[in-house]
Amino acid sequence: MERWQTQLRLRIRGIPWRVKVGFDYEWKAWLLAYDITETDPAEFLKLDIDRQVIILAYGAAAWHLMKHGKNVYFTPEDIAEALLRATKEENNQLVAAMAYARWPEWMRQVKNDKKKEET
């Protein structure tokens, strides 16, 4: 498993046992998060930090399932509830994976170009 990926065993609403949920923090997880909140990146940063983390976790989990050709069977609220029930160690594992988010070269190039224009 790569640094930007992790798996947690979470208790999702409606399922009586803990389910293994994969999280892939790739750039597509952020696009899913922007789509869910119907915001652009600048507006997304203005959201409450807890809301940002939950929506990004949902985006990463949904992207993991989509990448493997599976249906997404939970909502952002289900992920929020499951993360509240998760242990501190599990939540730290999720944050560590988020810290190593993977971005394609072309997106890094655009980001660096914007920084150069601002200076």
C-alpha cells in the first residue's frame, strides 16, 4: 500500500459488523469533494475544517471504490459517524495518509505557475 492510501475497519450505518474501507488520497478525491459540496477550491477552504476532513475522507473512500469498479454504498454522513466512532489511532492513520496526497505532475505544474505569477 502506498503512503497516500490506507484502510480502516469502520462501522458503517446499516451494516452490523465492521467493514474494511479503503481511502485513496489522490487528486480525484478532491474533485469528488468539490463536487459534493458544489464549491470551487477557494470556497472549499472557507468551509469548517471538520467538514473539509469528512468530505475529503468520503471522496477518498468513494474514489477507492470507484477505482476498483465497485459501487459507493455509504454517504458523507455515514463516514462522519464512522470516523467519530473510530479510535484515535485510526483517525491518525487517516490523517497521515492525507498528508501524503498524490497529485499528477500537470497539476503541480499549474500550482507552481500560479505561485510564480503572484510574486
